[in-house]
Amino acid sequence: MTAFLLIWSPKKWPWPELPDIARRVAAGEAVADAWGCGTARGLMPGDRVFVHRVSQEPKGVFASGWVTRAPYEVPDAGSKRGYRLCIDFVYDWLVDAHEHVVVTRDELRAHPFSVQTWDAQMSGTLIKPVAEGALEKLWTARTGRRASAGAARLPNAT
């Protein structure tokens, strides 16, 4: 399985809808989202994504999901390129990271997580296999959810 890191900085985007979206995901609703992926074009449907909060506490990984649409260009007048790349994905787990995260940044400093650069400046970073396997194992232990790409194929995701 291939997994990628998505970055959320509350300093750049406050995300006031996050508590409501987290409640919907916790209730079992298939919630789809679009997310910028930097310059990464390698994300494909069925790939795993983890969302990491940076720049303000609580820092750490707080969401996971499955890519449903490969990178596509969205017009962006503020970008040097005139566009930004985005992916679509469906959450399989999401907590309100205004309050807490599932895996803290401090935990990610220890081996085997420490082989990965977690504080990336942009989304779309490939998670190294050794860190990915350890993260998926810890994620499953904490959330009770096993990895399943089936969520990426939900036709009625909203």
C-alpha cells in the first residue's frame, strides 16, 4: 500500500467546519473532501492518506482516508503556476484536531517514525514504508479501524 502525508496548518487555514465534519465521520457518514497536494502528482485512487496538524499544538496525525481522485489542477491566481494541484479523498477517521490528535508529534519523533519528515511544508509527501507500516499499526490500535481501501470506492460520499 502507498500512503501520503497531507498537512494542515491552522495558521494558514482555521477550518471552522472541522468539528462538524468530525462528528459526521464519527457517525459513520462517508465524508469526501478535496485537499491540496503541493506538486505531488503520484497520488492515485486507492492510496492511503494521513492528515498531520502542524505549526500549533496539538500537533500530530488526526485523520486518515483513501484517495478517490488523482491530482487535478484547480485555478489559483495566487499561485506562480496559476493553478494548484488537488486530490479528492474519503475520510475513514477524523477527530477534531482543534482539541486533540490521534498520534502526537512527540510520538512521531521516536523510531521507526523518526525516519520520516513529518513537518513537511506542503501536502503530498510519500510516507516511507517503515514509517507507514508502524503508523498504520498504531492507528489501528488507537482507532479500532483496520485499513480498507473500500472506503475509497463509496459512490455516495459527500
